[in-house]
Amino acid sequence: MKLKAKRIKRHMVRTYEFWQMNLRLLVIAEDQKKLLEDFSAKLPPSDSGYLAFSYLDKDLRIAFLGTVDDESDEYEFFDNKEIVSIPASAVPNLLVRIVKLSEELAENPFIQQVLQEQANNALAMSTLTIRALDSRRDPQQPNRLRAFLVEDEDKINELIELHAMRQSALEEAEEQAAAASKKAKRTKKKDSDHPEEETEEDDEETEEVNEDESLSPQINISDELEKALQELWVYDLTPANNSSWRAVLEADLSGSKLKAGDPVHVDLRFVEQEGEEIALVFVDPEAEVEDVKIEVSSYRATRLPWRKAYELECLANHDFHETYYLGRNGEDSKLFNKIVADIRYGRLDPAMYIDMVQKDDVSMDFSRELYRCRHCGDLHVTRRLRLVTEESSMSEPYYCPKCGERSSQVKRVHIASLNCPECHRPLDMKPEKVWYASEEEDDSILLED
Ligand SMILES: [Zn+2]
Ligand SMILES: [Zn+2]
């Protein structure tokens, strides 16, 4: 079989972040086999390269699932049930080409098993999407986080406020310096006939900007908290009800009844550090550990999306003829129940779980819509799902079932101007029809005359 992936450049395993490699296939070309020598006794033989799968367990792992030819992209999965899996940290210099998961590749039993395990752990997986936490993670085990113990809340607030003040003073100074150097350049141009004068002015400006010595060197907020507070490790950070967070203690907490493996209340504080947002993790042993219940309702739209059938045909080459049923049939309890089942089984986009657990006014807006792959042009109907809360809304990202790249929704008004995905000639669109779902039979769709 042949990979239908976008061809991208190879990079070393160690140059990827864990979240760039989770649930990805890796093409390991033949010339890389020498880097796998330590494992050659365990690995099944291959005349070409290996097709591997990288995924996050406790640490990032690479499982060898089959063979692949890096030139032709022809691949084959191994038949055997015993899959060899090694830690990614054992082969940091291995050059790999990353391939996104498609429907066809995801049918592999080992990949299915990993997807299921991650879905079973959806709440803890959801916080792995918070990039601001990356500097707090154990680089070998991203689920393990460095936290501070809250003993004196006032002390923490004081440090964070001081840090914020320092940051804004620093930014202001930088802006002034930038403005001054701009001005100096302008002056330079204007006064190029008088070099002496110009030097004088330059010196003056620089001196003024660097006056406040307390700003440099920059002080790191986490270093400072480290000096003032006790550090500890937690794992499996998850969102919890009432906008809170919780995690699991790695070790017994001295001076408290809390033991290793107990859930604890966690506060996340987001601060700016060198132009980047970082999240600081605080364990508050006194605070209540909130539940992780999810309650969602169906969003009451003021106007439902058009319920229409679009029939498209390639009249030029007769290589394409499809009818797409888009929109939704009233409350559509069938589709809503499917979404609820997906939530329960951890099958939604991980980032969506955070809002679903933390907010109590969450509703789901959904309909069937047409999507087009940005890479291979494949057309497919997917349910469009939007999480709506009072202050925000968030859409699920959509991926092409054929090649795994991102898909974009085709607006209804643009459907008539689509080109054939096979031969790229303009498609012919028949007059739109209204459809309705049959009450008796499951998933059957009827057309109105
Ligand atoms: Zn595609
Ligand atoms: Zn065509």
C-alpha cells in the first residue's frame, strides 16, 4: 500500500516536541538502520526502511509497525502480534519523516489500541495541549509537572505582582530604547555632514535608556518561587469543575494526611516571561478537590443551518458524482446522542474537554457540513461541532480522512463553484433539494420533492 501523505523534510527525533510526535507515523529510511543497531536483535527484518508509530505513554515511544520504502512510499504492516516499542529518547539522532494519521493507517490494531488508551485518559490528555505548561514538565515524562506548595498565599501574590511590574517596566524600557535608536538613525541621516555632533547625541540617548539598573539582568519568576516555596511533583493534571484544576501527588505530603496517589487541588497562574506566557503550578493541600463531571446541552440556535442536499457531478470526465446531505434535522437527537457518546469515550478534540469540565454553561452547536482537504482536495461530509459558552466558542479542528492534513469547511455559497477532486474541471451542481431524516429507520435520509 502507498502512503497518501504530504512529503516533508526529515528531522531528528530530538528536534520534535512530544506533542508534535504524539500519534504520528514515522518513515525511517534504510540509511537510518545503523542508528537502530542496539535494537536489531529485537526488530523484524526489513529490506527497506521501517514504518513506525510514535505516541505518548508515560514517555514518548516509537513502535515499529511495518516496512516502508522512503522513495516510493510503499508500506506494509507486519503480521505479528508482538510489536517492538522503544523509548524515543534512546534514538535522539534518528532522522524521521513525520506522516499524519489517516483513516486507513488508523485501522492498524496497535494504533487502535493506543488511540483507545489515550481516549480513556482524555481529561489528563487535555492539559497536554497547554503550551504554557511545557517549561514545567519533566522533559522525559510530559505528564509529570513541577509544582510549588502553597503555604503562604500572600507571599506568592507579592512575588507574582512584583514580577508583572518588572516585566512591564522592562517592556517600556525596551520600547524606549527602540524609539531612541530609530531617532538616532534618523538624526544620523539628517546630520551626516556633522559626524561629531551625531556621536554626542547617540551617547546621551543610550545613557538615558540604561539608567534603571534594577531591570537587568532579568529575574526568572520560577527561580524566585523556588527559593521561597517548597517544590513537589504532580502528574495527570486535569481540568475540574468550577474553573479549577486537580492533579495526583507523586509522593506523600509531609505535614499533611495526603499520600502519594491522592488527588489534590491545583491552581494555575499564567505569567509573562521573556515575551512568552508560562503557567506556574501551585498545589493547595487545604483547598477542596473539585469533581470532573461533564454536563452539556444542545445549543439552541436562533436559526438552524440550511437542511439541503447538494448533488455534484463531473460532466467533463464522468469521474465524480456525489450527493451531500448538509445541515441538520431540527434538534437531531440522533446526532446529538452520538456526540454525547464521543464525549463519554474521550473521542473529541482534547482541548475541548477543558472548557467542558470547567464551565457549567456549555452547549453544543452541530450540523453536517462539507469539508475540503487543504492538501489533497478530498471532499467529505463531517459533523461540524462548536462548543459554546457564555463568553466564548470553540470549533473542533477537522482532518482529512485520506491524508490526515487539515480540512476547511466549504461555505454553502461556494459549493456550486467547486472543481472535480479527480480531474480538477468545474463540477455541475443540480438544483438544491431539502432532505429530512426518516423517523423509523436509522440514518436513512429522504428527499422532499
Ligand atoms: Zn487530504
Ligand atoms: Zn472530473
